[in-house]
Amino acid sequence: MRYIVAFFAFWYDFIIGDDWTVAAGVVVALIVTGLLVLAGFTVWWLMPLVVLVLLGASVQRVARATGAQ
């Protein structure tokens, strides 16, 4: 049982990590991208754009929290 708990604890820490908003944003972007592809749109560019925006927002949030300008 301990191995199962450790397995899921690892994946939780790996995926969620320090910033759960990035993980949630990626999940939402994957769902939206999937729905748009099913609707017939070409949206290969959406995921890289979302990742860049989420990364920038995360770095800005940390910089603001630590007092870095």
C-alpha cells in the first residue's frame, strides 16, 4: 500500500508542483484544443501559445512575490 501512495504522491508533486494554476491552465488548454480539433479547426499553435502565456504569468507572479523588479 505504501508504494501505491508514494507513486501517486510523486505524480501529484510532478504535475501540480509549486504552481497549480499552470497545471490547470494546461488541462483547460488541452480540452479546448481537443474540442476545436474535433470541430474541424487547425489549432496546432494554441498549445505553444498557452504554455508561453502561462509561463510568463507564473514567472511574473513569482517575481512580484519575491520583490524582484
